[in-house]
Amino acid sequence: MQVYWSRSRERSCAVASVRDVTFELLRAHGLTTIFGNPGSNELPFLAGLPDDFRYLLGLHEGVVLAMADGYAQARRGPALVNLHAAAGTGNAMGQLTNSVYSHSPLVVTAGQQVRSTVGQEVMLANVDAAALPRPLVKWSSEPASAEDVPRTISQAIHTATLAPQGPVYVSVPYDDWQAQSSVEARHLLSRTTVTAAALTTPQLADLAAMLDRAERPVLILGPDVDATAANDHAVALADALAAPAWIAPSASRCPFPTRHPAFRGVLPAGVKAISDLLAGHDLVLVVGAPVFRYHQYDPGRYLPEGTRLVHLTVDPGEAARAPMGDAIVCDLADTLARLAAAVTPGRRAALVPLPPIPTPRPASAGRLHPEEVFAVLRDTAGADTVWVTESTSTTGAFWAQADLREPGSYYFPASGGLGFGLPAAVGVQLADPDRQVVALVGDGSANYGITALWTAARYRIPVIFVILRNGTYGALRWFAQVLGAGETPGLDIPDIDFTALAAGYGVTGVTVSSRTALVEAVTDALAAGEPRLIQVDTDLTTP
């Protein structure tokens, strides 16, 4: 029975089940796509799924979570995940690390055993369910009563979508779904919550004056610029200031067009390396990124002598934990738009753009250099392509060849959790069907999320999966050099045939080892209208 709340139907409302009300609540928030992998605890919620809901099955919970992550990021809105108790939650938590740092608004639900048996720790009970996904999730709960389930899920949705966005978790005992809901739950269906954190007029004037006074300002832009569709405002500010623009280190999205005259590249992820590149700049404006997401240990001064840093962020946590600079928690799109209009243009000489895209490096016999692979894909797939990348040893090669112009064109695992690329590409394509999605995934990373191929085939989601096969964990080989670790066991993974694996999951695949064959394979894949996999044997490169 589906019950629609209205004053004329208060009698029906009075007997509506928790499950009926919850589906109405999910509809109200546009959460009619469910990413899941079911277990016994979840069946009472899923049985007889309403016709206007669709269920996307993933064969592993990590894949499920990453698909939902890509979907939420691409649609700039929440996504609903349904997992199985503690076991399913545990399998998904590796991917949850990426969702935290990409500020992905995921509403993750999990089934729990019958409420009266939870304390006995019977089979498939989620012991201390609310504590399980912490500290990764933004908020976590198991309702204290069946009647409180709809309100708890409402709280989860609003918490996930309020700034800073992020994943939340709700565990629901499976006998709660058929319990009677309160008539007062009708208020949940029309509730809205918004964040309004615009700069005051004096704050804006002070910031604009500070930028005007600076002799050599520089912009460092992060993923939240792209997540809030503030890219054009960032360009306008860079143009007005004649300031170079860098992408923040450990970039999970692309906030700035990579062939704009102001673009300077992606910052490295080390303290000294960043400080060296900022030398000579008197004011650093960081927008939509942590200060900073370092990776390799590279000790040095946080900032050059005489350099001031100002941080604009949607995340109070990022603002509070930064080791230097002054922070303002605000709406990024509004702030950048107003700031671009408030600063005084023409105060500095025009920037000299970077050199043109370099000629790809030559490859060895029987293999392609990753730069050549990315050049072919760039020229063949077109400027509107969306790139989901998880080939960590080829990031430098990718950015050297990239020509990213539009918002929402690039996604990368925000916390380095492998297994993101293949399933996230499926989620992004589902949310953005009018653009072609290409997944660029290393052979090491691909094994973590390979079952995403089945979902792509099952639902005919036309992602082009490109597997760059070099037979080793290339990023780890580079780190072994950085750390002076020498030769280390467990770094080689030779002879994996991804075309055979793809065929087993229902995806047509082909192996290529020349530029001509790659162009032909990409052209065929673009015309296929279904998922395709291209395996390319590549030279080993470093990040």
C-alpha cells in the first residue's frame, strides 16, 4: 500500500507503515535510485519495490558504494545506498574513505536484525551499529524505536546534503518497516534545510582590497569549486587578478580549464614542494580545498617567508585543522562570483600561458606510453568527455595531455582508496547520460572494482573502460624509490587478461598495442551504445 499524506486522508495516514512513509520521504528528495547488494535483513524493505524506484545491483559492497559516490558527485545531489548489516557495511568502508573527502552526500542504510533480538548478538546482528562506520561518516544512527525511523532517515538526508556535504549512515531493524507510523510524520515530507553563508559586505570588501593590494596573488582551487559549479567564477577571478591558478594537491575533481592562460598545473602533495612553487607570491587564496592534502613526507616550511594565505571553504573542519592561514567558511559560488566583480581588473600584466600540449613520449616495442594513450583518447573522444581516472602511476602523464574545459569532467578517488574508478564511472554515466564517460584505470586498481563490469553490462550503461596494463603496482614502485625501500615483494601482477574477465561479466573487450589499433578501438566503442573495455599494454611511468 502506498499512502500519500493529505488532510483529506488522515484516516489512511494513521495506518501507514514506516516503510510506506519512508518511500514517500525518499520520493520527496528525489532518492528513487537505490544502489545496493541485499542480504536477508534488507528483504522486507526491498520486497515489492514501488514501480517508480529503480534498484542498481552491485556484486560487492565496495562497488556499490563507489557507484553511488560517482552518481552523487555527477548529479550534485544525494544518492541512496542499501547495504547488508555489519558485513556489508564493512565491505563498503574502504570506498567510504573516498566519499568523506570528496564531500559526497551519500545516505547509507543497512539492515539490522529484529529489534527484540539485537542485544543477544544473534547471527547478522549489527553490534553497536551506529559506531561501526565512525569516524568516517558525518553522522550515524540506529533509531530508538520503529516510529522514529522516518524522522531519522529525514535527519540523515538533511545532514548529508547540508554543507559540508558527506556520507551518513542509518541502521534499521527489519521488523520496523511494517510497524505503524505516526500521523505526525507527514511534516517530514515538506521540510527543507539550506545553508546560507554569504560573506557580509565588509568581509567581501576587505578580501577584495587584500587581493588588490597583493603584488603577486596566486589561486589554488580544489574539488569543491567543481562540486558547487563555481568553475566559471574561478576563471573570472583569475582573469580579473591576472593571477596564476593551480589545482590543489591530491585533486579529486578539476575546478579550472586546463588550457586557460592562467592554468599552471596540479600542485604536488609535499610540504616543501608546495612551498617552493609558491615562492615569490605574497598572497595565496585557497578555494574549495583543504590546506593542504599532503601525501608523501616532504618536510619544509609551510609557506615562504612573507607569504599570506587565505582559505575559503565550505567545511568548518577543514578551516579548523589547517596548520596556517586565515579561513572563511562560506558559499563558494556566491563568494567567487562577488569577489570577481569586486576586485579591480587590469592592475597586473597579462599572464604568459603554459606551452602547448607536449608531444607524447615514444613507447617501447609492443607497448604504448601512457601520454600517447591519453593523447589519442583526448583527440578521439572529444572535448565533452568525462574522465574517471584511477591509474595512480600515470597521473602526471594524464595532466600533461589533458584538455578539460567543462565542469564535471574529471573524477579521481579523493582519499586514494582503490576500487573507485570502474564503479564510479558507472555511477557518473548513470547521472550524466548525455556525456560520454571514459574510465582510465590501472591494472592494479581494476582488480578492486572489477565486478562493476557486470553492473554496466546488466543495465547497459555505456562506459568505455580503458585498462592501462603495465603488470605492476607502479605507484608503489615509485614510492619504494622515494622511501629508499629497495626491492619489495608483492608489487608485480603480470599476465591478467582483462578482456577475458570482461567477457565473463558480459562486456566486449579488446587488447591493443599500437596507436592505430587504439584509435580504431575507441572509435568503435564510442559508436557501440553499450559498455566496452579496451586493454592497453603500457610502459611503466611514475606519478
